[in-house]
Amino acid sequence: MIDTSNLIKGIDVSVIQSVIPWEAVYAEGYRFVICRCFVGNGGKDTMYDKNIVGANAAGLKTAAYHFVYPLPTIPSQPTRDPTVQAQMHATAAGNSVSTVFCDLEWPAVQSWQKWNCTAPQIVEWTITYLEAYESLTGIRQIVYSYPNFLENIKLPTEFGQKYKLWIASYTNTPVVPAPFTEWTFWQNSGGTQKLPNGVAVDTDYAKDLSLFSPTAAIPLPAPITIPAPVDPTPAPDPVVASPVPAPAPAPVPAAPTSTLSWWQTLITTLSNLFK
């Protein structure tokens, strides 16, 4: 039985735990949290950003984990590709954390035939994904899994020398399958513990918190976006008001004929008649 008195307590969470009272979590002695960021090729965990901000504000060390879908790529599902998933995951995590985990546990061994998976295919997919993620971000992920899964995929010896292990082993002493020789993080319970708000949560141990220290990372890749249409919809023409005609100027009356001139003419005419 392992002595846990010198280990550091943590939890791992996702949208399943909903809104978490982080100050109360810290008060119960937890010092780190590993937050789910992305799920395969399906999308980002909707609580990831809030969990990172809330946990940091409460004083907990934070890390991200990506739940991968190591499935064969097919034309109808191009985002199964390990390099595409690595790009989506790296973009989603951004610069929010310096410690990242690859959650490698699916599909379950009994479902491999259903998904056309094999042990060599999963191993090749995983190595390609991890190398692509590290190339994009400068971060080497820590691999999460459980003994039965690791025993069945049979990772090569050099894998255990290159990558650290977060093992899910709900026993008094964690089981460390080949090719790993030691664990760095240990998930010691799966949903049997409760948060202060009564919600079930996985609990973990770390040997120390040195891996949560910031690391220098190269610039992140540009986000994957859907191209805009070639011919964008033009904006409607601006409404121009019809010109209002200026009012017609008032007619200027002709200057009246001088009254004096008219009488003078009449008198002259009559005088000529009586001469």
C-alpha cells in the first residue's frame, strides 16, 4: 500500500460537474485540477474556460486534458485524422495552460471490431497525434490510460521512455503497465468522491507540482475555420432619398405703369381732338 501522506491531492473535471465552488475545493486540501478541454473530433468542453479561470482564481494549479478518438480516418470523417485532432485540440487549449494530458482510453477493447480498430493502428495513431501536438505547441503531453487498455495496445518500449504516465488505477498501490516504469499522476478514484456541492468527481495524486510550472511554447497554429463563400453576398444598396424639388419662386409682378404717364397721354389726346 502506497503512503499518500506526502502526495498532493487534485481532481479532474469536465462539464459533467457543472459549476464548481472552487474556493471550497481549495479549502478541502486540493491543490491542482485537470480540466477536460476537447473531446475527440466532437468539440470543446463547454465548461473548460470557466473551470480554468475559476480554479486559477482560487489558487489551484491547472492543466488540460484532451479525450482522443484514435479511430481510422475515413472520407466521411476527415477529423478523425490524428494531425487534425491535434490542431483542433491545440487551438482550443490556446495558452491557457502549460501542462496537457492525452486521455487515451477509448474505444474499449471489446469495441475495437465495431470501430475497425486494432492495437497497431491505435499505437500509430497515438504517436502521430502526440508528435503533431508537440510540434504545434512545444508541449509534450502526459498520457492518461488504465492498465487493461495499455496492456492490450502494447506501446513500444521507447514510448515509455519518452512520455510520462497518468495512470487510472483504483487500488491501494497504482498498477504501472509496460512500457512505463513509474507514474507521475495517479487517478486513485473514479467518481466515488464528492465535491463540496455534492457532485461526484474523480480524485488524483501528484508527486509534486513541478510540471505545472510555465514552459516556453512556440506560437500556436491558426484556428481551423470554414472557408467563406467565394462570392460574398453583397451588401444592399444604400437607400437614397428622392430629391425634393425646390418650391417654385413666387411670380414677380410686373412693375405697374405709372398712373401719371397714363393721364398725361389721355389729356394730350383729347386736346388734339378739339383743336
